[in-house]
Amino acid sequence: IGSAFAQVFIQRAAELFANKEKMVPLMHATVRRLSFLALPIFLPIVFFGPDLFGIILGDEYRISGEFARILTPWLFLNFVISPVVQVTVVVGKQKELFGVALVGNSIILGSIFIGGFFFHKLEYGFMLLSLLEIIFYIWLYKWVFALAKEADASHVILTETEQLS
């Protein structure tokens, strides 16, 4: 579902950018739609993950439900924000996105290592992972939003300059 939204988003964002129209409203609408779509799926896991896993898969899977509960806020943000990250492709910031992706992947590996090595508990590693990824995705959205806003503003300046010519 997220991939389908991303494909539609990049096509529409590229059209808006090419036509010197604003991308920010499309970003907000996409995040809002994906949030409304995802909340009914993710919220029950946050509140009832261990019980749901226990009922559906058996009591021995309750710990998996606890892990899911811990990771769900991060996965929710990943689902909701990932499609709008395509703005970076539209505005030609793929190189910067590569560096950002390296940071995101380093957070994943580092969190699991730190959780296992220092705390000796997988749950703590997952908590650290989820917390750091939540912070990362909030920052990522703000960065992409700033790129879209900058592109939108440059179109306004170009349009005003064209009108003066």
C-alpha cells in the first residue's frame, strides 16, 4: 500500500514541480490519508499487541506482540512518511538522501548492537531503536518538508520574475 502511494505521490509531485505548482499541500494530504489508513491497523497493536499475538498465534507468541508494540510507533511513521520522501528525487537531492539513509540504517544497526551488548535485553534494544527512529523520521519529514517548501517558494519567485519580464 505504501509503495502504491509512493508511486502515485512521485508522479503527482513531479507534475506539480514541472508546472511550478506547490508540493507542500500534496505532502500534507498524503501523510494525512496514510495516517487515517494506518491508524486502525497500528493502534490495536500498540494497545493490545501481546494479547492479540497470544490469541491469534498462541501464548508462546505474546513476547512477539510485545516487540511489535515497541516497534509499532516507528513502523507507523515509516509507513506514513516514506512516500513523501520522494520529494527528494523530484527536487534533485538524491545524493543527500543517500547520506540520510545511511544515518537511518546506522541507527538501526547501532540500536540493536547497543541494546544487546550493553543492556543484554532485546526489549531495550528495540525500545532504543524505536525511539531513535521516531526522532529520525520526525527530522526526515521536517527536512523533506523544508525542501518542498523551498521548491514551492522558488517557483513563486520565478513566476513573479517572469511576470516582470
